[in-house]
Amino acid sequence: MFQRLKALFGRTPKPASEEALSADKIPQHIAVIMDGNGRWAKSRGLPRMAGHHSGMKTVKRITMAADRLGVKYLTLYAFSTENWKRPKAEVEFLMKLPQEFLAIELKELIEKNVQVRMMGYKGDLPDHTLRAVEEAIKQTANNTGLVLNFALNYGSRKEMIEAVRLIGEEVQAGRLLPGDINDTHMEGSLLTAGIPNPDLLIRTSGELRISNFMLWQLAYSELWFTDVYWPEFTEEHFYEAVREYQRRVRRYGGV
Ligand code: IPE
Ligand code: IPE
Ligand code: MG
């Protein structure tokens, strides 16, 4: 609570729309499907890569906005297990972005007490990508502020298959009876183990789908979609999503 109040009132001037948010109903975990980089670039007659590059600035912008609001977890979908289907040059470009982003921003993330994490399958990532991410994770491991969780080579179906496999191994070893398997076993076996489920999911670019993102975890998340492409997504759009979230009534199947 103190952190939230500090975040809302303790720092340099805030845009009026940020002040209008109520401090006691800030989502604890916001997940974002950062989409529309390619279309943004195309609409300006630029190559897709220019869109990805510009999207990095939005990552910075929204990370800082989430931090100021007192959000505890920000999960950003950066690369899916299906994105390997893209042309080789685009994949290679995307795989260079983490190190470029961190080379510029890691210092400030450390200063802001942000903890960097990664959720996804590390094995398929190029060495240079993995090294940069692991270095950031290591350098921020003891930070206690916003958790900035990059979904990188993440896919929810793979995640669930792996979870089922882990649970199956427990059963096979005689440590768990099939009839005793419950939500807790599943949650503890997903890549989000220990992280609360997202309160709010944001997807940019006008697509109204989930694209294999956090299928289990989003069961009761509030969903918010915008036509805005990720490179042009601003703090104002972000606050608008949070404001809308604050108006929603979450019933979880109750009345
Ligand atoms: C999101 O933008 C970034 C990634 C999926 C890596 P896109 O590259 O999907 O942009 P569009 O959807 O083609 O416009
Ligand atoms: C989802 O966007 C993946 C990321 C944002 C990283 P895509 O652009 O890959 O999704 P589809 O293909 O439109 O469903
Ligand atoms: Mg897309």
C-alpha cells in the first residue's frame, strides 16, 4: 500500500489521467500481447524491422508507467513459440532486440529496483540472446520492485504439456495419486509458478485473440483490446486500460 501511495503521489508531476486512477485498485499483474509492429511499419512505408525497433521504446514507456502505478508484475509477450515461422531475417532481428534493449535500459531498470525475469523455452534461443537475458536476470535478481517478465519463446500449449509431464512424473514415482491432482499441482508446474495470475490482459493492434498466451492463467483475467499498434501505444492508452479495469466487476463465477 505504501509503495502504491508513493508511486501515485511521491514523484514528479503526473499526467492528470494517471492521477484519476484509484490507488487501491491497481492490477497486481498486467500481461500484454504487444502486437502490430509490422503493420505500424507498413502503414508508414517502413520495413517490419523498423516497427520492432520502435516497439522497444514502447516497452520502456510501459514498464516505467507500470512501475509508477505500483503494478507488481508486468508480463510482456515478446516472442511466441510460433514466431519461428517468420522469415529468417526477421527472427534474427527479433533475437537481437533483447540485448539491444538491455544494453540501453538495464542501468535504469536496476536504479528503479526492477527485477527482470524470463518466461519461455531457453534451449532454442541463440546464445547471444540468452546471455543478455541471463545477465539482466542475474543483475536484478535481488531487486524488489516491479517484476518485468519477458515471455520469450513462450507458448501456452507447450507450457501446459510440460506441466502435465511433470505431474505425470510425480504420479509415476508414486508421490502423487491421479485422483489428488488439483489446481495447485497445475499452477506449480507452469512457468508462472509463484506468480499470481494476470488481473488484466492488454492486446494491441485490433486482433481479438489470445495467440497461445497464458491460456490457463487468463481464466479469470479482465481482457482489454485496442486497435492501436504497439509502437504507438502510450502511457495514456495504458492508463485507459487500467481505468477500464477499475470499473469492471470480477465475479469469478459468483454473484
Ligand atoms: C508483434 O508485432 C511483435 C511480435 C510478434 C514479435 P508483429 O510483428 O506481430 O506485427 P504485426 O501483427 O505483423 O503487425
Ligand atoms: C502474438 O502475436 C505473439 C507476440 C506478440 C509475441 P502474433 O502476431 O504472433 O499473433 P498472431 O499470429 O496474429 O495470432
Ligand atoms: Mg502480429
